[in-house]
Amino acid sequence: MGTFVQDRHTGIMGVFDKKPDMIPVTLTIHSNTGVKQFHYEVLNNAKLTPVALMVTVFNALHGINEFGEEITYRLNGNIGVKGFPDVTMKNMFSPSEGAQPAAMQAATSLGERFGSIYDNPYTAAAVQGVNLDFDLVRERRWARLESARTDVTEARPGQEIMLETVLAPYRGERIVQQIPVKIPTSAGKGTLRILVCDGDTLDHVGRSNAAFGRKLDLASTIALLNKEHSNNRVYVSLLEADPEARVADKVMPTLPLSIMNVMDGMRGNQEMIVSGESNVDETSTAPLDYVVSGAQILTLTIK
């Protein structure tokens, strides 16, 4: 017994008595008929592991008797990386308008996380194991953000306002959520923008700058992955027209121009990303049992 260690045009090379580097994967599926658990070992390779895990997860979800188009999955899981905090995964997956099947969405989400872990030029990630726990719901639990409004058009710094959102679920009655929002005491006079959206939209807004595609070290990559927003909440983000700087996974909102000038040298080597708006505060609803989709922008005048 041994392991192949090289594969070239002229031949392959193996070493006897060498154990292959594999990643243990435990996948558990909870449904009305009981619990099914699968144990796998997947090869540890930066280019092949993300694809292999996507195929493994999709086949496991697709192969059970309960699989169907009207299925929603709740995922709780983690990826263990030696020497770093676990990469946590807590999301819901449900087919929506024109979207992929829920099983494919779950597999793609896992593959993207593995791709991010491996795609850094500084540290070779030593993945120690993967644990995935799926709750299967025989219902399409998806809801679109239909409307959002505030109870006032003007406010003062430190004042609490009430924001009301309406969600339109798939084949169900509309859901009304009221979210209390406190205006920051540091808010300046003028227009304050309020972004009401799902978690994916909020993550994309934070990464909209073209420079965000640069490579980060493994610690910063894992920190960013663990800061991603779950998709079963409605989020409210307050945006001020002041510059915001981001260095790796650290965010510095509402920076004065004097500090921006001092830090300007970091922009040249792409260590720092600067955006024109600052996310000065953020809140959300409690977890909803729906995959939320949609976004709206409201404006408020600060007196």
C-alpha cells in the first residue's frame, strides 16, 4: 500500500507505506423519517477538494428518498483548520424564482468556502475535518422583501425610530416585521441612507470595491468568512456619506480626512480599501424560518 505523489506526462510516481492526506467528512441529514449519517474521506488538494466536496454533498442530498423540488435545507456546520478558528456555516437553502435547486445551492456554498480557504498565497491550509448537519423541510421556505418603510421622515441623533418590513413568502400570507433602529448619536445633519436587505446583499455591498478581490492571508480569510451574514434575517444598515476604510478583515468607518491622508500610502499597495459610504450601525430581525431575498433603500433627514 502507498500513495501516488506525482502525476506527469511521462508517468506517475508513488511511495510505499505513505498514507494519503485525506479530509474526514461527517454529513448528517435530519428528516421526518429519521436521521441518516454519512461518513466520507475526501482527498486534500487545493484544486480538487472544493469540487469533490460539492459533488459529495450534492449526491448525498440528492440520493435520499425525501429529495424533491419543494425542499428547504437548514445547515449547521463547521470546517476545522489546524491552527485557526473553525469556519462556521449556518444558513438556509431553498429554491427561489429561477434559482438552482436547494441541494445545488448548499453544495456550491460549501465549495466556495473551501475555495476561499485554499486560495491564499501565504499559508497552506491543513483542513482537519468537516461536519455538516442538515435539517430537511418538505416545503419551499423562501420569502421576498416586498416593502420597507419608517414611521418618520426626520429624526435626531440618538432617537429611536421604528422600521416596518413586509415579506411575501412563497404561497403564504405576508409577514410583517417591526425593527427598532436607533440613530447614532454621532450622525451629522443631512441625509442618512438606510439599506434594508438580505444577508447576501449586505455581504456584497461590503465587498463591492474592485480591490476586494485581492488575496488575503488565511487568518483574515477565515475571519471574513465567519463574519458573513446568514440569509434567514432582514438586515438594516445605516449608511453615512463619510469614507470607510477596510484593512484585511478590519473595518474603520467614518474616518476624518486628516487620518485618510496619513493612511493614503496604504492605498497604493492595496492593503487598504476605501469606500465612499460608512456603515455606521447595523441591526436585524430575529432568525426567520425563511430564506430572505431582496433589498430596498430608504432615506431619512437628520436634523
